[in-house]
Amino acid sequence: MLEREAVVAATGRLLAEAEAGRGGCLFVVGESGLGKTAALQAAVGHTAGGVRVGLARGDAMEQHIPFGMFSQAIDQLGGKDVLGLPGAGVSPADARANYFFAVLRWLESHSETVTLIGLDDLHRADSDSLGLLSFVARRIGSLPIAVIGTLRPWPQAAREVAAALAHDGHAEMATLAPLSRRASGRLLAELLGQPLSDDVVSESWELCSGNPLLLQQVAAILQEGDPIRGVGKWGSRYAKKELLLSRFAGLPPEGLRLTRVASVLGLRFRADIATEIAGLDEAECATGLEALHRSRLVRSVGGGWLEFVHPLFHQALSEDAAPAVRTRLHARAFKLLHARGLDDEAAEHAVRGELIGDAQAISVLEASGRTALSTGAFGVATERLEAAVELAGQRASPELLTALGQALISQGRPAESLAVWERLLAREDLAVAARIQALRVKGLTHASTGSHELAAISYENATDLASSGSAERSGWGIMPRTLRPGLHTPAIFSNDPLGFVSGVISPCAFA
């Protein structure tokens, strides 16, 4: 925690305010390796015995699990059933609202003790967890709740949420800077147990750009009696990667093969899946796992799961693999996970494995997207359904396109939703009932953007089709009436502003 006094003070203030019944948030921002996780761990370590702690950590391979990151923290606090499945017949919009208020009410009902919610690597959070975080953060001002989130400046989604909360007075932001030359020298001296010459300190500081994690790797090299000039000769960008990869150099072949596969599976990975993809037999598996544990590059997190001790190790190893190799490993991972019924985990590999035209991959992504849509996880739903459509190409089914159109309008992306309805209506094989429904939703989408004349045209076309009698035979009843001047939505939806989302097309529409 060298040169981190401001962050330490900020966490202390946050916890003190929470103990006084005034909840709030602190976001610690910095590049990887600067000590964000250490700051969160220090805050947890300084909590009093009566403080409840719920921790979550983001993972690139879990960014498309609905409410995945926030639910980790809630589960640790004892609220495992808070984010359960919605009741039957609940619209996506209502399901989302139910989730948000269920979490808030649960936190309110458990406010007898101070609660710390720690969200590490928030930049890897799923978009729906970010929405839930924003909702909760604006409503905990009178509760003994402290939220600490750590994040990189990029990707920007998490930073935008943090910045908005800080701007509105609901959070504080603290930015971590690289260590100064003096602090870098002090860190190296502490790690090596002896001071170093000014030349070595300066060279190490410039090579590592003041990054504490990279300085630790320099110290490990110096402890072996090796100079660091050989690492830095390719320039700082490559030197940083070489510093991280040097930790893997001492692994036996089995351990190295296992870590390369694991780096593709994510920051956290199933040991059995990794060893199977790596093609290791029982003896090789034991050797590889033992080497990983002894190297302290990974650690066990229980239940057969392992995780890299730091995201930079995972990132360096993943980037060191050729793109074609990564794609092949993702495809292999999808097949294994899907065969075991682990479709939530398999879905992201279906995308990264570039399984274009693969019926299993498309089906898994579509099912995942539909489930997310039904639970109000609009961000995840859109990402999954877009991926399914991309893999399906021109063979995307009407049902899949309809689900994507609904997800896009739910997420507030009407222009993209309109493009989907146009694509759907251009299909000559589209059933009449499905065409009527697509015209209805297209009209509502136009109306939501203020394009009332275009909305009226869509409703008129839907009414013409319905009056032919085909709609009744296909199972559809009342059609929305044509828009009159000044009427923004059809009367049929006057009490259901998200009716176009909650109404899922009946299977008979595609018969």
C-alpha cells in the first residue's frame, strides 16, 4: 500500500459513515497491477468483527451471466434466493423491477449490522449488475452499507456508472497512480531484503512504469541473480509481458500446457475441464496441478475451481497464444461444457469459438438470451441474442429475430430494433400471425421515437392483414387500431407501456 494513503483514508471514511448509518460508495480506479485489489483487501481487513462482508470478482468469461457479479456478493451475505427466478407470467420489465426492489428490500431488512459489499474488477461486470449497482447505490444513504468497487478505466461502461454516481453525490472516486521512483526503490528493497543501486532502481522503475505487480516480478528475477536488461531489450510494451511470462518458465510441460488452456477458460476455471482440453492423462494431470499450486500462479477457490492469482498473469498468457489456437480452444470448451449441461458457462465460449452455423451453439445462445429477457436482464439478453443471430447468419429463425427485436427495444435501442423488424418482415416465408405481430411492434417502436406517421402505416398494415381473417385462424384476436393524430400509442397498450416487450409471440404464429 505504498503511496496509497488517500485510498486508505477514503475507505476509512466510507466505513465510518456506514457505521453511523450513512451508506455510500467508493470506486477505486486504476490500471491493472496498481493495487486495486490490495486496497479492497485492506478495507476488508480493517473492518470490525461485526461487519458482514460480501465479495464478488468480475471475470471476462462471466460477463454475460444475468446479474452474475452482484449475485456473488448477495449470496455471500446470505441472500442466495433474493435473485431467484421470477413468477410465471411476469413481464420482462416487471421482472427487472422485481429484482431491483427485492435486493433493496433484502438489504433494508438486514440492516441491523454494518454491511460491506466489495466488487472487485467491476469493469468485467455484466451490464445488468451495473444497472442494479446504480439502483442500489442511490438508495442506501440511510442504511449502514458500504460499497467498494475496483475497476480499470476501460472498458468504459463501469467507469460511466461510477462517474455518474459520483457526480450525483452518491459515491466517491479515488484514482491510483503508478509508484514514484522512490517508492519503487523502497518496494524492491523490501522484497529483496537489501537496498539496490540507483541505476538498478531507475532501470526497474522505467521498465515497469511504476507498476507494483511488475516490480514484484523484477524482484523475483533479481533474487535469482539475473540482470533485468535482457527482459527490457525489446522495449517496455514487450518487456512487461515478458516479465509476467517469466513466472511460467519454470513449469514442467504438463503445467505449462494446463495454464495455456486455463487462460482461455477465464480468470477462474474448472480444473477437470482444463485438464481434459489439454489432453492430460491422470499422471500428467497430477504433475501439472501440483506444479501450478507450487508456483503460486493459481489458487484453489473450492468446488474443483481454480483461479489465477492476478488478472495480469492470465492476460499475458492468454495474449501469448495465437488467435487461431484460442478460437479452437474456445470451441472445444463449448462442446465439453454443453455436453455436461453447463450451458451458462458454455455460452461465452460459443461466441469466442466462432462457431458459425453450429446448431448447438446457436440454440444455447438463443435459450440463454430468452431466459435473460424473461428475467429482465436486458443487457445480457441483447448480447446473447445478437451473438446467436450472428452465428446463424441468413438462417436466423423468425423466433430468434423476434426475441432480439424485443430485447433491443427493452434496452432502449429502438433504431436497431427497427432494423430487426425490417429484416423479419422482408422474409417471404414469415407466417401471417407473426407478420402481424412484427408490424404491431414495429409501429410501437416508431411511436416510441416520435415517428407517428410511420407508426400509423405499420398499424394500418397490421389491421389490413388481421381483417383478412388469417389472424383469427392463427390464434390472434384484437389488433391495435390505426393511430389518430396526437395518439402516441394504440389504446390496446394504454395500460401496458411495455406491452410490446411482455407479449411473447405464440409458437402458433410460426406454424
